[in-house]
Amino acid sequence: MVAKIVSGKSIRGILNYNENKVRDGEAVLLMAAGFPREPDELSFRNKLERFELLTRQNERTRTNALHISLNFSPRDQVDSDRLQQIATEYMAKIGFGGQPFLVYQHFDAAHPHIHIATTNIAEGGIHLETHNIGRIQSEKARKAIEEAYGLIRAEDKKKEATYPLKPANLQKALYGKAETKAAISAIVRSVVASYKFTSLPELNAVLRQFNVIADRGTEGSLMFEKKGMVYRLLDENGKKVGVPIKASAIYDRPTLANLKKKFPLNKSARVPYGERMKHLLDKALASPTEKAFTEALEKQQIRILFRENSQGNIYGVTFIDNATCAAFNGSSLGKQYGAKAFLARMPGQMAIVTPLTSTGEPRESEIETAAQLSELYQRPGIAAVIAKILDDTLASVEESDVPAPYRRKKKKNQLSLS
């Protein structure tokens, strides 16, 4: 956890900054300590007057406002309840537990963080000393809270490096089995280790960004019945190409059984990022044009993939936050983020999709204008918490037990949004 404290002369300015973030859909007011009403019942005037009630009691102290931000690692599991607990403990430990303060959770960055607004003038006009508060009280509080809540230490957070992950180089990867395996292994291992997904479709939505897919085979095939799985490369049209690589042949064994063990852990780990995703989607949906909608998503490194059946009917949607490495099936965020509801809310009724896989199979599609987001692959920060890729080139492993060419998938009943 990294704590930053800024002293100022205008509590109004601090409130304006945070309230504007709330208005723009980039923050929410989590708690209001020392206020007579609940957070959602407070107007801007109520908040300002509560602080001015104290600052008017000591007009000699010009620097009477405090703006604190507590920043966490993307790997920290901090939901809204935990953030409130941490804020309360932190304020108590730095000597401001008895002061009124407002806690805002911001969603404008990839890492979880909160902003705290307060004043250093206590009841009776008493001036609370803030000299060296960052170096002394805050540092002690920060270390104690890190230990109590199992947070990534500030010292370790500074060492977190960025290892951008790019799509597989198909021309190089398709040269032979060893090259294919090395390319797939590097991507699969990094994605599985870093992204928070809770189902195979969510994992595949992430992998598709890097020209890779986890393939169980068609229903009724031996591999499907045996709960086996291979990883394959995809070409620019989303078609499977090259040699399939058995999941069990990849280091760390990202098999279906092992992935399922990660689902409940990932579900818990991605909780803090669900609110960020919803706020960013809602903000983008308020865009007046398709272009503005796409630009809003691109700015925040959000990618949207719709799932289609073989008849071209959309039946699902997956949202990917490449900044926080979290993937969400639409319905997991709420009914209004399901495929049908989300499509209805998109500006200009942007229901145009571009197939990513060959006809005759369940396929995933992207909104056409958002296909431009492919440039995100090369942008710094797309995988800000992706672990360093190890063993880029692995020894060749025999794939003789990979199932024979897959049988054509049987047609299912048509799925529709209606």
C-alpha cells in the first residue's frame, strides 16, 4: 500500500475534485465518517458545511485541508467493505480518527485506490499537527495495515515490473511444433497466472486477444468426453491453425481440471474490479456517438466480445479489462450488462459484429468499431501485472495422443436473445 498526503488551503477544492469524479462516473463516495447522514443523503453543501464548521473556529490556520490517497497493488483483494475498514484504521492511526472525513473510491486507474478528504482543525479550533505526518505516523500506519490485511508492501509494489504480452507471431510460430508450443506456452502461462477469469469462455475471450484458444473439441468427441483440452493458435480470421498442444504438456499444466480449481479463487480476486468495470461501461454507454464510445473503451483498455452461435445469433458477452487483468461474463455484473440489455443500451444501436471463427462453430464476435482496439496489444500497461514469462522455449514434447481431426459439431437448437 502506498499512502500519499497533500496539505492544502481549500477543502472546497478537494471536494470539487472528488465530486467531479463521481459526476463523471469515475468514483463513488464509499463512506462519510463523522457526518449526521448516510453518504447518499449528503449534498455537496452538507459536506462542505461540515468541514467549514470546524475551519471557521481557527481562521489563523490557512493550511487546513488534507487530501490523502491510499493506493493498492492490483494483486490486493480489497472490496468496498475492506477499503472502508482500511480507511477507518488508517485515519485512527495517524491521529485523525475523531475527525470528519469522506472516503471516495476511484476507478480511473488500473490499481485499486481511495481518496480521503478531511480537515486538520478539530472541535474547539484545535490545530492537529501534520508536520512530518507522512514520514512518521503514516509510515507506521501503512506498515501495520499491510501486515494486518496481508497487502502487498509499498516496497514490493515499487518493484512490480511491466512485461507486455503480445499476440503470437503466427509466421514464426507455425514454422514447426517446437515453435508453436513455445509461442502458445508463453501466452497461456502468463494469462492463466495473471488474469482473473471464472469460466472457460472468459479465459478464451482473453486468449483470443493473443491469437490463442483453449479447445475442448466438439461435443461427443473422445477428448470432450474425457474432459481433455488442447491449446491452439488462431489466424487473423479466428480460424484454428497449426499443431494443437495438449494442456498437460505445458508447464504448470493448465488443464480443464486445474483451471476449474482457479475459478472460485479468481471470482474472489476480481471482486474489487467489478465496480470499476461497471462504472467505465456506464460512462462509455453515455457517449453520444459510436466513435466516442470506442474511444472511451480504448482509453481504459476495455475490450468487449460477443458470443454467437452458428446461426449468428448473439447469446452472450464478455468484458475484458486489460488494465486490471480481469474478465467478466456480462450477467455476472448484473442484468443490465447481459448481452441483450447491453446491446440495447449501446449508442447508435451498435449491434454490428464481426465473426472471429469459422462458420459452423460457436463463435465469438467483437463490435465492429471496437475492433480497432487491437492496437491495445502493443500498448504499455495492457498486462501491467503479468508475471515475467519464463522458459519461452520449451523442449519438444510428443503430441501423438492428441485426438484425430475433430468431427464437425452437431447443430444445436438456435439460441436467441429474444
